[in-house]
Amino acid sequence: MRYLRLLVIFYKNSLLRELEYRVNFLANAFMSVFWLTWGILGVSVFFLHRNRMGDWTFPEVLMVVGLFTFFEGVIEALLRPNVGSVIEQIRDGTLDFVLTKPVNAQFIASLRNLVIWRLVDVIVGMMVILYGLSQLHITPTPAQVVFFIAMLISALVMVYSIWLIMVSLAFWFVRIDNITELFYAFYEAGRYPVTIYRGVVRVLLTFIVPIAFITTFPASALLGRLDMTTASIGFAFALGLFIFSNRFWNFALRYYSSASS
């Protein structure tokens, strides 16, 4: 509860800071909707020539696009601003102010900042998923909804862990912009169902950079297509990745050179 109260304070402060520039807030929210619409139009062009993308229909692909937008919102609202802040603190030697606080350093370093307007992506992403379901005339069973939520949490853990690993590299490399852009290069492939890819690319997007577990498999869970074996692999992968990222963060902290020592 202590950490939850801290998050409420942090995010309330972020909200107040964003609302100081309300026109900017509304303009950025509009751009979020615009880019989502543009992405949907791109998918629509493909379906003008074909009825299916692999074994996925248009409404099913929309659900994947919705998940892609949802996680893009999470990354841009929560992870990218905190990564940028930590990199700057490492470079300036001011991470001391984080490490000396009586709370877990990983918690405060990776979750303190929030760009509120990017949560628009999270909301509209969910709206697109619901729209896709309505077009399919599907009402998920309670079991499928629980399965979807579990896969969604696993995907959130994976995304968080990957970004924590990337920010940990900043203790050795001053600039890690190229690494984050490399992640986005892979993440763009998640705009479409990973099952349309073949061979090495499909393995890479499933087990090396787990894009499939972030966008495709949660959609499959909601559609009742995901088997328990794949889900179990996803849960184990998320747990293993989280443990590794935590250990790697603590290991990287040993190489931090503060401004005072």
C-alpha cells in the first residue's frame, strides 16, 4: 500500500504538470487518434485485395492493431519517459537522489514519471479491440476474458522487463537511443499478426524479441484460439524475463559512478 500511495502521488503530479498546457494535451491526444486511424487505413488497403491476412480476418487483425496501440501507449506513457530520466541521471551523476531514498530504487526509477496524454493510446486501443469483437459478433466467455487479462499482464511484464534491461545498459553506454530504436523496429512488426511471418522471422518475433506474446497471443486468447501450452510458455517467459531484468539492474548499479564519489 505504501508503494501504491507513492504511485498515486507521482501520477497526480504528472497530471497537474500536463494540465498546465491544456491545448498541448488536447493536440497530442488528437494526434494519437490520428495515427491510430492512419494505421487502420493501412490495414484496410491490404484487405481491399484479400479477404484474409494469413488466417486472420479484418476484424481479427483490428484486434491486433488495438493491442499494438495499447502497448505503444504504455511504452510512451510510462517506460520511455522514465528511461530518458534515468539515462540523464546516470550521465549527470545525480542518480544518487534516487538511490538514497528509502524506497526500492528500481521502483522509483522505472515508474515515477507518467505522460498522461499517451494514455489516450491505451484507451483507444481497447476501444478498437471491442470494436473488432463486435464486428465478429463474438461475446467472449468469462474464461476467455480471464485468459486474455492474464496474457495482457504477462505482456506488460515482458515489455517492462525489456525496457528495464535497456535502461540498465546505460550504466556502461552513455547513449542507448539506438537500442531503443532497434526495439521499435521489431515492435512495428507487431502491428500485424505474427503468424503471417515464416521461418526465422517468426521464431525471432516469438522467442528472441517476444512481440507475439505482446500483440498476437492476447488477441488469440480473446478469440479462443490460444492453447494452454503457448499460454504457459508466455507466463514462464514473463516471469523469467522479469527476474533476469531485476538481477541485471542490480548488477548494473555496481558500475554507477555518482557525482559525489
